[in-house]
Amino acid sequence: MTEKYDNENNRDEDEFETDRYAAVSDGAGEIGVYDTENTAAWLKSDAAVEVGEMA
């Protein structure tokens, strides 16, 4: 059986950093997700799901 990831970067062993990323609603139905450590890293969408729903 293969590992979750094929390379040796330990992504499957590290915990997900939930404090680094944040989401905010603009009140018009759109969600902005941003990196709290890098202000240039963000995205905006009109739909969002909880992380647990993606598994």
C-alpha cells in the first residue's frame, strides 16, 4: 500500500495550521480567506465549506 503522499515532505504527519488562515464575510454573500502571515495571500469566493466537509 502506498503512503498518503508519494514524496518525503511529511505533509501527512504535520498538523494543519488553522490559526494561520482566517475567513471573513463581506456582508454581500462573499467570503474572503487570507493568510494572517502574508497579507498578499488571499482569495475571495461566493461559496465556502468547512474543512471537515472536504474529507
